[in-house]
Amino acid sequence: MSRVCELTGKRAMSGNKVSHALNRSKRKFHVNLVKKRFYIPEEDKWLTLRVSTSALKNINKKGISAVIKEARAKGFLKQ
């Protein structure tokens, strides 16, 4: 399973690790993913998703139904 947020599509980025002497070597910035269960009252069911912590903040702000609707419109979450 790849490290991709199922609601926002966030994935790892690449960049440089920079030492004190300014030597540069490649590294990855991984997404902070959490496996979480959500209850969807409209469908009366539980849904388990791997979401980034920034997506959790969006869910707390907008609500799970609105965030899932946006993710389905963008094509990140299947029906």
C-alpha cells in the first residue's frame, strides 16, 4: 500500500538533506498518515481510511460528509 492520503491525494515529496557544511543529498518528505474509522450518518455505515493529519483537520472543520463529497468530485475516493 502506497503512502498516499485517500481524501486529498497527498504523497511523498523529494528534496535535499542539507548538512551544516551545505552538502546536499536526496531525501524524501513523507506524509503523516493515520488510519482512521469514520461514521457516515447519511449512508449509515463506517468507513476506514488512511488520511493525512491535515485532512483530519479539514474533516474536523467541514465535516466528513462534505470532505468525502469533495474527494469523490476530484476522483480521489471511489464510490
